[in-house]
Amino acid sequence: MEKIRLKQAVVVEGKYDKIKLSSFIDGVIICTDGFGVFKDRETAELIRYYAKNSGIIILTDSDSAGFKIRGHIKGICPEGSIINLYIPEIYGKEKRKTVPSKEGKLGVEGIDVKILRETFERAGIESFKENTHPVTKLDFYEWGLSGKADSSELRRKTAKSLGLPEHISANALLEAVNTMYDNQEFMQLVHSFNCEKQESED
């Protein structure tokens, strides 16, 4: 079955939720690490960036903890687009767990993929046109954003200019860039940074 290609970033609670969604979604999926997002400034900055630039979709569990996390995310994103999706309240236990959750409800990871996909489709969330000229890992290397002595500094400067966490990883930066730019547009941006660097060194 063809995956749903999203321009928005999907915000979920944990890595097993991300794994489940990755089976039918092609796009950026951000994990809050449960309540970890309450203290993780970089994850919060990343969520704000996507909310403001491409929009976010919040899909947390249907228990009290999930609603607290959902409320926190809405609170830290005063600007941008937020779509709230909700999974049905189904009682049961995820296969990997020995006991049910505190409230006995299945989380995102325990919901059938078909039901999750239908949740997106019912909300009118459909695939958007694919970026036909995406930035690649090879581009990052050739433009100095990875694999070179000063790559981390160039990534930091690039991330800062885009409103992203300055210490974002190369892979996360690549994901973010491809929601905003095609290959040529981003190449020009990086080239401008390299020109500024050369001028400052002269």
C-alpha cells in the first residue's frame, strides 16, 4: 500500500509509535519521549519550527498523560498550524508489554495500522506533491554540511538561520530542509553562508 506523504511533521510520544506510523507515513515524525518534551528544549524548538513552517499533527495516546502532552505542545506553539488527531479508546495491552497501561487503554503503538491510516484519511490529510529534487546526504557532504572538519559549525549556522535548534543532527536537519526547500534553493542558501565565511577570513 502506498504511503501517505506528509508535509506536516507528526508528533508522537515514543519510538514504538514512530515505528508504527512509519509503516504507512512518509514524512517527519518527532518523538516527545513521553513527558521528556517538558524539559527538552531542542525537541520543543524543533516542534515549534515545524508548527510555524509546515504545520504539525499531534497524535498522542488517549489517556490522561497523552492529553497532558498534547496540551503542552499546543502551549509551546503560539504560531503555526496544529492538527489534532485522536485514536479510539480501545482497552487492551500492547504485545511487547507484560501488563496494560495504567488506564488499560491501547496507545498509538497498539492500534491497528488500518485504523491509524483511516484516522488520517478521515481528517482529510492526504499526500502532497513529492519534492522531485530533494537535498540528499551526498549534497550535504559536497556542500560541507557533513563529513568535514568545520561541518558542525556550518550546520549550526544553517540551523540557526532556519529557526531550528543549533545542535540539530545532520539527519534531522536534512529532514527539515526537505520540507522547505528543493535542491537548488537550499544550495544557494548554503553557498551564501560559505561566501560570508570566506569574506570574514579575508
